[in-house]
Amino acid sequence: MAEQKPSAIYLKDYTVPNFLIDKTELTFDLDETQTIVTSRLHLRRNPESKVQTSALVLDGGEDVKLIGVAIDEYALPEQEYTNKDDKLIITATPNEFVLTCETMIEPQNNTKLEGLYRSSSMFCTQCEAEGFRHITYYLDRPDVMSIFTTTIIGDESRYPVMLSNGNEIERGKTEEGKTFVTWHDPFKKPAYLFALVAGDLEVLNDNFTTMSGRDVKLQIFTEKHNIDKVDFAMDSLKRSMKWDEEVYGREYDLDIFMIVAVDDFNMGAMENKGLNIFNSSCLLASPETTTDDAYLRVEAVVAHEYFHNWSGNRVTCRDWFQLSLKEGFTVFRDQSFSADTHSDVVKRVEDVSFLKTAQFAEDAGPMSHPIRPASFIEISNFYTLTIYEKGAEVVRMIHTLLGEEGFRKGSDLYFERHDGQAVTCDDFVKAMEDANGVDLSQFKRWYSQAGTPRLTVTDSYDEQAQTYSLTIQQMTPPTPNQPTKLALHIPVKVGLVGQSNEALSFTFDGQTQDEVVLHVNDVEQTFVFENVMSKPVPSLLRGFSAPVKLDYDYSTEQLLQLMSGDPDGFNRWSASQQLAVNELNKLIEQYQNGAQFSEETPLVEGFKALLADESLDPAMVALILGLPSQAYMSELADKIDPQAIKAAREHLRGIAAKALEVEFKHVYESNAVSEAYQANAEQIAKRSLKNAALSYWVASGSDEAKAAVVRQYRNADNMTDQFAALSCVVHFNLAEADELLNAFFEQWKHEALVVNKWLMLSAAREQENGLEQVKALMEHPSFDIKNPNKLRSVIGGLGQNVDAFHNLDGSGYAFLADQIILLNKRNPQIASRLCTPLTRWQRMVPALAEKMKGELERIAREDLSKDVYEVVSKSLA
Ligand code: 7MK
Ligand code: ZN
């Protein structure tokens, strides 16, 4: 480890800032080698601060070179300030003053992609969470909100487009003949929402009239060759703006809204005020180059970033411990938008299966933390599935508890009460409570307790009395620093299904109903349903009403019944997953005991009924056909045995494929889309079912299927069908695999985002020499380690490649560790994220656990960035 171990900061230590910055005036003199940043900060003592000091401590970074600093135009001599350990300390200051600071940075050498950096030929920024301090010295914390005016000076021929937040207020020429543009943002904001972009960009213009009749100019900027791929993003933006007006009463507030696509970006996108910056993978879309999944992602990310304008920008976070205040709420909002736009059940299934796979795994590992963490070493490590996805589930539970209208009353009060403020999760819950006259104090434990609660459910039916009782116990397992847990308030939505698939009504709380939300708030409770006419099958946790693990000992017959007959579409999927999990677990055990695999499964009967029912939404059928993933089975396992899981999944798919070959062929053929490509719910649904059926059909070994998949590859007029076919050919290692992979690369080598898909599929390809093939990809001319998307493609592909990554000799883990060490200093955020698979070492079967742990220990001997240090040290603790 590094000599000086990085230390943690704590929520309990929060104090208000000693100074406020009313106005921030910035000038950027952009240049190929050095960029000069001049800031004029209008500072004053914070009347609310209890600390009586005239010393001003500003945040900076080792990459910021100080040229000079002045107070009210008086240039400070060196003895009046200190500049070390990333802080600029001005020893004595007046009560109110203007601090002028001149600094130099080198964006072209910024490999961390935080602050101001170069991506292809453009300048761009990423300031959340603490990137602004790499641009200039500042009070870089979200509770310091300021009015920004930004002047950008640059060579017009290289940077005809120069953008920042707010409105353009002035433009002209400097004495040296450069161009300057001045932007002014009338809304005060924290520095993490600052943005600057400069480059030779093309633009798509559009406009939107808000609900009060104001006209807003909409602009999307990309490099020239990509401008033909932003129509869908623009359409998504306009639909998001409309939706936020209709569902939340939120109107856009500036006269202009801009989005810029950049190729090198650590995350998905960023909600900078009036100037969103996107990873091009989350913005660009065209039928020929973009799959349906990626279209949906573009739509969701455009909505997410737009929604932040209220949930994040107008009302922001007091400190980074409150990150879920804006992220959990905004994810809930974008999920609701997508659900309203397409199918709500399909969207819910996708979100829940992601949560149960990835967030549950995080919550069961060494990085487990509550949605409001009590401490962190590096905030960048806390842009997690827990903060985002579990955070959204917590907001969703509030929605379930208050109902649609009550929730809207609460959000209205929250936005009105806190507009222009930096607030906490407590403020959010308080607004919900005050608007509805409810007490959510027990519910608030969800904000401070980590780990996934487990509900154990037992039942009994009294035929004589016609009563049915459910006994529910709750238990949240220990997590780091939280050995014991208190009982949570958990909304459990329940319905009862009768013997012939009818919804059974019941009396509960004196009312006759057929669905109820039970308030589980104690370690053990019994709920009695009256007037239940026959012995029911319980349909529990409908719509996944709480982020918990649920144990109820369903029989196979009951699962088959719910799978075909539950009125709750979500629980039909849930039952199918449970059935498949049970089947896979039997096979995993057989594999591990060296026994023969069973050749029969009740899943066939379930699938057969499903495939025959043409009244169902094809997208739902496709989801139900999808076997529990390798990752989900790993999350459920006691000790993860990747080879056993893989073998079990392949075998189960093979049984179903052979038994239902005719049905899969028929479903494949009858779900072809004949109209021109559109990314709408109906077409996406058909393609997803068609391609799911195709992969089963090919798995049956049929020669006709093999011919069909190659034909689909060659004839496809859209990336969804082309890539589905290619994946199938590669996965089943058909004779054409090499030829088609090469052809695919040749066809698309000029489309960076398609090349990324090729890199991922090639890295995931299971072959004798899997790891060698991954190493070769990293030497391939199309690969670039500086580009996070490419790195994620190759390393992500390797992660799916069970044989190569989980090789018993540990070579896959060693290779990953090599990449982490390589990137540790170059791009700490990406390096830290690459550590995730290794953090699971204690969950692996012993032989693999040892190898993973060894690699973590090897990484730990390096001089580590804070980011990697935190993850590695917590994993080894
Ligand atoms: C999503 C922060 C940004 C991880 C997932 C996003 C980030 C990291 C997009 C960057 C976001 N505020 O809007 O949440
Ligand atoms: Zn966000």
C-alpha cells in the first residue's frame, strides 16, 4: 500500500462551509499545450458557520499549477498563502472580498477524465463529484452554490463551437485574434454541475414549447460523422420534457438545453446545468448500428439526465453522503418514464432482475453500504448500484406507501420548499411526511442499514373457518460495521390465486379486496385473510414491492400455476425464474457430485404452455424464456462454482431446446417484423422473442436452425437482428463463426460503438485459448486503453468468458489484476471499477477464492490511488 494510508471521511463530521461564493467568474484560455484558467470568486464569510477563522482553504489538485493569487486586486506575496497537499490556504482574508486566481492546467495530459480533458479533438469536462478542483482552486462541495459566468477563449478554426452552462451573452475577438464567448447561468449551482465544451462540432437544432408557453431551444452536438445518429435522442428529450411536466408538474427553466456526445467518458452521462455531456454510447442511435437494448438505454439516459434538472440541480445534495437523494429519486423517475413509454411489466422485470443480480451481490460483499453511507474514502467509489438502484427502490416504496397522488403531493412540497437549496435525504422524507400527514420514522432505517433483508414466509389455511394466514419473519444479515440490524418497514404486496387460476378475493382490514399491501414492520408477524373460499397459492411481493429476498417453499406445481395464471404479470415471471433456479440448482448439484444430468424438467411443460399462448406480450414470453443468468446464479450460490453453473445452464437450455424444437421454430418464424425498423415497444418485443426463440432453436442442434441463423445474419437490416445472429453463431461455435466475426469487423470498423460490440463478443468467445485471444484483442489496432468504452468491452467480455476468466490456474484473475495495476494511476475511477469481480473472492469455491485473494494482495502491494486502495483494502479486511 501507499506509505500514507488514505483516510475516511464521515457523515457525522459534516459542518457548513466557512465561506460562501456568491458569484464565480471564469476565463479559460484554451490552448493545445497549456490552458490558463482565471477565476474571480466573490467570497464572503458564511453567517451560519460557527468557525471564526479568516483563513480560507480551497480545494485543488496536483495537476493544477498556481500562477498567482490576489485579494481585491492585491497580488498576494508567497508568505500570505500556502499551497500544498492539494489545498490552497490563504492565511488571512477580509469578511467579503474578490479572490482572483490564475492557474495553468494541461487537459491534453489528463488521462483520468476528471476536470477538463481532451476527447478526440475536443475539450470537455466532467466535474461530478470532485472534478472541478482539477480545473481551478475552489470550495468544491455541493453546498457551496454560486452564479457562474464563463468566458472561453479559443482558436475559431479549431474550436468553432465553445459552450458552457446557461445562455450565451457575449461573443467577440481578442487582441490576438482569437474568439471569445461568454456564457451566463442565472441559476446558482455547485461546481460539480459546471461544464465546458469546445470543438469542431455539428449540431441538430430543435425546439420545445413548455407548459407555460415558453420556447426552449434544443441542441445536440456531436463530431461531424455522428450527427446522423441523434434523432432518437432528440425525440427522447422532447418526450422526457413533456413527461416531467405531466407527471411531476416540472417545467424546464432556461431558454436553451444542450447535449454533447463525447467518446471518452468514465460514466454514462452528466446532468451539467443546461449542458448535458454524454458518453456517445448513451446518445447515438441508428437502426443499422444500434441494438434495441442500446436504443432503450439512450432513451433512459437522456430522460435521467434531463430529470436531474429538478431532482439534482434545482434541488441539490448538501454533501456527497446524500448522493442517493438525487440519484435514487432520478433513477426512479427515469424507470417510471420508460415504463410509461413501453410496457410497465417488462420494464419492471428488467430493472428487478438487474437489481437482484448486481445490487444484491454488492450488498452481500465487502463494499456493502447503506443508500446513505456513513463514511467513504473516495466518493467516486460510491456511484454504486446500491446508491442508484436500491436508492430507486426506496423511493418506489415511498410511492407504494403513499400512492400516486400522495407521492405527487410530497414531491411538489419537496421541490417548492427546497428550490435553490442543497439538502439531505431527511429533507426529502420530511416533505413526503408533511404533505401526507404520515410518520416514516421506522421506514427511514432503509437509509442507514446496509444488506438485503430476507423474508421467510410460511402459511396455513383453515378450511373450516375459511381463513388463510401468512407468517412473515424478517432478518437483515450483518454487513461491514453493522453486525446487528433493526426491523425495517417493508411493504409486501400480496394477492391470492385459486386452484383454477382465478384471483381469490378476501377480507382484510374489514374490506373485501383481491390485493393488499402488508406492512411488515416487526421481526415476526402473522397476517390473517378472511373469507378465503379455497386453499390459495400466495402471490407474494407483487411487482417486487420491496428490495428483499423472499423465501417461501413453493412446490413445482404451484410455480407452474403462478407462471401461467397469476394476474400479476411480474409474478408470472418471478415464478418462472424460481422454477428455473430450482432446476438449475439440482443440475449444479449433479455436476458437482459427478452424477448424470437429469434429462427431464417441468420447465418444458411451462415453456410449452407459454409458447402456445398467443395472447401474451412477446416481450414477456422472451423474458420468461431467458434462463437465470450466470451472474444471478452466482449471486444465489453458497459457494460460486462458475463451471458448474455454466454446465447446468447449457444443459437445461439443451433439454428445453430439444423438447420444443418445433415450437421454437414456429415462434421464430411467426415473430418476424416486416415493417421498417422502429425502436417502439411492439417491434422490440417481437424481435426479442424472435431472437430468444432462435437461440433455443439453434441449441436444439437442428441444421435448419443453423442455416436460419446464418441467413438472418446476412439479411439483417438492423443491428439487433444482425448482432443476435452473430452472437448465436459465436456462442454455439458454428462453422461460420470466424468468417462472420471477421466480416462483421470489416463491415463496421469505422463505427466505434459497433467495434466495441465486436470487441466484447470476441473477448467473451469460449475457445481453447480464451485468454490469449483477449490479450490479442488488446493489441488490435481498433483497441485503445485510454478509451473507457473499449476497455469495458474487452474486460466485460472476458468476465463473461467463464473458461478464460475463471481458469483454475488463476491466469484470468492475474490478467485482470495486471490491467488494474496499469490503470491505477492513469485512470483511478476505471481501475477501481475493474476490481469488482475480485471483491467477490470470499464467495467463490476455495480453489478460485485463493487465486482471487492472491491477486488482490498483489495489487495491494502497489502504490495505490485512493480509489483502488479503498476497494482492495476493504476486500481484504
Ligand atoms: C450514472 C453521475 C451522473 C454512474 C451511473 C451516472 C453516473 C455514474 C449518471 C455519473 C449521473 N450524475 O447522472 O447519475
Ligand atoms: Zn444521475
